[in-house]
Amino acid sequence: MSVSIRIGDRTVGGDAPCFVIAEAGVNHNGDVALAEQLIDAAADARADAVKFQTFAPARLVSATADKAAYQKETTGEGSQRDMLEKLALPTSAWPRLKAHAQRRGILFLSTPFDEGSADLLLDIGVPALKIGSGELTNHLLLSHVAKARVPVLLSTGMATMDEVRAGVEVTRASGAPLAVFHCVSSYPAAPKD
């Protein structure tokens, strides 16, 4: 059986050509101009979409949450929230970045980590929402996103098959188009993976 969904004006899945999403993530380091350069690089590489991460640090982590060991190695001491505050873009940046992507002819996507961030992205008209593997078991967020009925791109990460099934059920319950991504949660991934 060949299944496909629509993201913006593009068909994904089935017999459609491979849909390439360039991962910008938080590699803009909190700088909107650098985020625009990442969009330009993705468009120049002829990716179909460019994807960022949208979050409100205060809704994502506690003020006392410690950094992971690899984060300490690359960014020094401090809390998770301090680090994320430096990586978060202001609310006003998102419409600007989406408009820049449109001018460049590339679809604009982002991964929300909380309901407010999802609503912000929906308000600016993203054609789909990508849910990171860390949020696969966040059924409140999945349900909230799925109710908007935009395509949901769901990463599986280190989840068990039961967790994947449950996430799929929650998302499908609202009737949202769904694509499930196999995600290798090993950074950097070994070539054999």
C-alpha cells in the first residue's frame, strides 16, 4: 500500500520524490540574521524544507536543570535554561523567518516543544509540525498539535514500539495527517547506523 500526505504544495511519500528537510535546529545561536543565512543555505542546496526548533525556555526546563555532560563540554557550565535562553529566538522572529523562506521558495517548518510554541507556529501558517522524538510520549502536546489538523511529522528516537504505537494513536485520534520518522538518536550516528 502506498500512502502519502501533502505538506504545503508537495506530496510526501508513496511514489513522490524524496522530500528533503534541511535541519537548521538552533544552529542560529539565537541570531535571526544567522537563521536567515541557514534558510539561504537550505534553499541553495535545493532542500524542500528547512526546519528550526521553537520553544520557550521557561516552559521547557526548570531554572535549576543541569546541562548534560556533552553540553558542558561544548558550552561550559551553567543551567539548561541559561543555555536555551541564548538559543531561543524572539516571537517576532518567526513570521520574519517564514517570510524569508517563502521568498527563497522553500517550505518553512519548525519543531515546537510546548503548546504555546505550537500555537505560535500555527498562527504564522506553517504547513506541518514536526514533533521531536523526545516529545513522542508527550501525549498532551501530540493531542494539541493533532487537533490543528495540519500534517504531523513524528520522530521516534529511542522509543519502544509500544510508545510509538501510543503516539500514533493519540495523533490519529484527531484526524491529523501523519508521517512517522525513524530517527537514530545517536549523535553523531555511526555510519553503520
